[in-house]
Amino acid sequence: MKGLVDNDVLLKGACYRFLAELVNTIPGDGHVGVLGAAKFVIPHLIRRAKLRGDIAAVETCFYSFLAGNELIEPSSPEQELAAELEASAQRSSLNLDTGESQLVSILVSRALPWLATGDKRAIAALEKLLDEDARLASAIGKIKCLEQLIRQMLVTGDSSAIRDAICSEPLVDKTLSICFSCSAQDFSTSNVHEGLSSYIAAVRANAERMLST
């Protein structure tokens, strides 16, 4: 397994109908793991997303992705670590929900290469928790944010097609809609890169050690 993917990346990749291509930007070979609850949670979120396009096509994109990857569950020790991380986060008024804490505990316990997440608050929380919990040291540099995945898609993908997908559902992610100038008729690939890099830099400012290069 080359890495883990959180529900936010799953949802947005499916809504844009390029989930497989998005996750394929994660380095390495093989499949990725997603929490078992995703097969129930994501379809529910898709139906609530007020999408402009064909919801059935979005669901098909998601289920097709699931068929080629792995549903995983945290072991008892991993659940304990996740609970400890959540408790530490709560004591420090940090935002770390159950799904993210479980994925991080699996990342650490199974020494996996990558975690892709769309939860910027969780990334920042993990950066702060790193100073309290030495077990998180093995996650240093292994976390990729959504904007990093999109920027990597632009390296080998069709920038116009990617923009069309994102701008066809402008409410799915406001940051991406801004970066791809969805409110304008024309766009510049260099401006898109600049915008994405700016948002990535903002994430890195709060998670210098945890965020991947």
C-alpha cells in the first residue's frame, strides 16, 4: 500500500470525477487505503453536496475507485493511539477529528509512506502535537494536502480539462475555484500554479515538519 486517503480528498475527487487521477499523483506503486466507513459516508455527502452535475456519475466514480483500492480498519492499538491523539488535541483546543486521528495512527503504526488529506486544520494540529507525542515523528514529511495533489496533476495532466472539472462544480472547494479563476472566462496555467503554491505555503507555515515537500 502506497498511502492513505482521507474522506475530504475522496469526496472532492469524486465530485470532480477525477478521483483516480488525483490519487495517482501520490508517489509509489500499488493501491491506497481508505477508512471502511468511507463507503457509507461519501455517498451520503455526495447526495448532500448540491452538485450541478450528474450525481449518479459522481457516485460511479467513487465506487469505481473503491473497487481498485482497499478499505481498512484501525486495529485496537491503532484505535487507542487515535483516541490519545484526539484527547491531546482537545486539551490544546486543536481540531483533529476521529477519521483523521485514525488515519494518522495507521500511518504511524504501519509505517506507510503517505497520507493525503484535505483537512488543513488537522495538518496544523498534528504539527503541534508532534512536540507532545514522539510517536508522530515517523509521520514527518509524509502528509500531502489537496492543493499539492492538484498541483501535481497539472504536471502531467490536461490543465484545461482539470479546470473544466473544477469549475463545473465551483462550490465543492472554494480555494480551488479561486486558484483556477472559475469566475473568469480565461485562465493562465502559471497563475494557477502560483495560486496553488501560495495556499500550500500557507499550510506549510503551520506545518513545516509534517507537510511533504
